Amino acid sequence: MRLDFEGLDDLINEIDRIEGLTDELKDQALIKGGDYLKDKVIAEVYSHGLIKRSGQAQEAITRTDPKNGELFVGTEGGKKQPGYYLYMHEFGYYNVMARRFIAPKPLMSIVYENSKNNILNEYVDVFRKGLGM
């Protein structure tokens, strides 16, 4: 970001412009970053130890709409929802029949960590366009 100003009035105007990020612009950035993460998760859902059987894991990945500056990417909650088992694979679970703990096979955390820079780049693109830079 480059700031150019001559006097105090120009400095105040520049600060007002930067602080003028509206909630709508922030929501657009969240949506663009969330869509990027959703696409990456769908592409890599079977690359981290899960075996494709029904294909429900790919179909179950959703993105919420932004609310209060937050957006969630993942599966809908509930036992009857498709892809409910992704939660168990992410954190591990106790198998009652086998009487042992099944180790986690994380997906979301790995994809998110590998995609952080690209998600931030998506945010920056939206902010640059919104600020006219």
C-alpha cells in the first residue's frame, strides 16, 4: 500500500478512505476466501486417508454466509446429514465395537493450513478492488 499526501488534510482524507472498508466489502472478501477454501477441501477430501465409497464427503462440504464477520466452511451438523463422519475423522473417535480409539485423519486443518496464504491473497484482491488500488 502506498500513501501519498501533502498536508494534514490529505492525511486525514487518506485515513478516512482506508477506514472506509464497509461491512459489505469485508463480507465479499470472506465469501471469496471461503469459496476458495471450499473448492480446495472438495478437491482434496480423499487425499488425506479417506476412501471414496459413496462420494458424500465431497457433496457435504458447504459454506455459510458471512454473519458478524465470520464465515464457516465444513459440513452441516447432525447425525443424519451427509458427510457427518468427517468430524470423527478430523478429531478421531472411539470405536465401541473394536474397543479402541481410532486415530484422527485430519482433512480440514491440513487444507486450511496449506491454503492460508492463498486465502489472504483472495482477501487482498477484494480490498484492492474495493479501495480502487
